[in-house]
Amino acid sequence: MKRRDFIKNTALATAAAVAVPALTACKKPSKENPNLRVAANLDYREDGTFTLLQVTDTHFILGDSRSDPCMACVKETIDAVRPDLIIHTGDILFGRPEMESIKAILTPISESGIPFAVALGNHDAEFGSTREEVFAFIRDMKGCVNLPPKEGIYGCSNDVITLGGDKPERVFYLFDSGNSVSIKTREDQFSYDYIRGSQIGWYRAHSERFTAANGGKPVPSIAFFHIPLRETAEGVAAGGQIVGNNCEPSCPSDINSGLLANFLEMGDVEAVVNGHEHDCDYVLRYGPMFYIYGRCSGGGTVYYRLGKEGAFGDPVPGCRIFQFKKGESGFHTWVRILGGEIQQKIYCHDNSITLL
């Protein structure tokens, strides 16, 4: 059975049955372009570090015991890591009651006092509510820094978060990678969605502004979204350097919108971070880019077979952590799985991977 068919059929069946950094006020939209806006402007801790926690593919269902490991993972990781920012890269829920399920799994994040944002996944609006309704519900939760969708830009969860105070040293872009499109790219006409031209224009406008404010030098950035780029699969096939578990094929859109080319032209985005594949949690270095999968944070509500040693077995949810140091290029990243084991501790810098 195809991956998407398995997930769809499972969903239908299930539906039936440390100090937190100061969060400054969002900047006002630019008069020249009202789409230029920053959701949150964060700063480093006193020791010059900043820790970002990625949660992904929780596929949570309230009242379903298969989601218990997911809830335990989210709570335990937040308590252990005490990050400065949390980003959920989508597929938050996987059945009804939908809003109650969203609220339940995001409540530990919301009540932690740590700023958080979401980049919606392809399954987040498949259980009765529209993407806009789901996003509005999440935005109303305490601590969520996502801004309302802007008219004319595809999707909902397109946001910018900066790090470094008045003069940002880092930029985090969140893109809504959508759900699916029906285009004659294969016999069944199904394709996962892709980042659209309006979103690319939105990104370029912000990138140009940050570069100009930085004396013409691009500000190092990372892009977060759910569905991976086609270049991820190409990099694996081409033999790019991989650290971590690569236990299923990458499932991008059939459409290449040219997002990577725009990242390279602007010269700022050094890594793209996704969810979507539950049996992948690797860092791939291919060409001038790092392609990174978060660790699936979900339980047994969907297919998921990665065990503690990376082999198929009893699924063990986890999260990916990123750490940035003031004035230092690159970033550190690792995976923490339920129970506290740390895997894949590496330093990504200067287009290279250093194992730690």
C-alpha cells in the first residue's frame, strides 16, 4: 500500500471510531509593503546561547492511548531542554475530536511560557475544519507568535522570527507547504503541495530587507516547513553526506517551484528543516545546503517504526534540537528521544558536518 493511501485510510478509520528570552512586540508592517512583518524578535540568553526545539508529526488523537507516548515525549522534552523557542512543523493531529486534539497536544507547549509557532502540515485540515480555522484556533493559544495570514500569500502559516534583538543575527522563516494538488504529474494525478510563487516573493522581500539592514551581507537563515523539497530526494540519490536515520524515501511534491534556487540567489538560507517522513530523522549535506528532518514526535496513530537504535522496532518518539551561539557561524543540532537518549550530536558549519 502506498504511503499516502495508508495514512488516508488510517485517518478515516480513526476519525470514525531555565529563563525564556524576552519576546518583544511584533514590528509594525512596512509602509512600503504591508506584507513585511516579523512575528517575533527574540534574543540570546545571557550566556550567548539560543535553543530551538522542533516538534513534528505528533498526529495526536485525544482519548487514543496510542498517542500517550507522544504526549509524554513533548512534556518530557520541554522540561529537560527548556528551549527558547518551539516550532511545530505540522501534522499536529490525526483524528477527531479535532480542535480538542490540537488543544491537548499544544497545551504543554502553550503553558510552558516559551514562545511557539507552527508551520501547518498536510493532514492538519482533514478532519472537518478548514486550514484557516485550524490556524486561527492555534493562534488564539497562549504563547503562539504566529501572525494572521496575509491576503495574497498562499497558505496560512507563513511567518518570520528573528534572533539577535535590534540587529538580527539569525532569521527563521516558516512556510505553509500546503496539503495536496491535483495536477497531471502521475497517473493518479495526486501530488503533495508545494511552496507557491506568492510565498517565494514574500520570502525574497524580507530577505532583501534584512540584507540591506545588515550592510548588504545576507543574514544566516533557516527555513521550516512540513513537506520536503525535491532536492532532498535528489541529494540522497546523489550520495550526499547523511547523519541519522534514512529509513523511507522522501515524499516531496511532484512540482519544483524553484524555492531552493531563490534561497541560493538570496544567499541567506543555509538549512531547510521538515517533518512529513516518520522514519527519517537525518541531516543531509548536499551541495550548498543542509536538508534536515525532525524526529517524529508522534506515537502509534500512524506508521512509525524507528526504535532507539534507529532500526525498526517499537516506535520511540523524539524531537530535534537546534542550538545557536552568539557570534558563531553555523549551528549545533541533535535528536533527543523519549527517555533522554541523545543521538546525532553534530555541528553544521561552513557547508560541512562535524560529529561531536
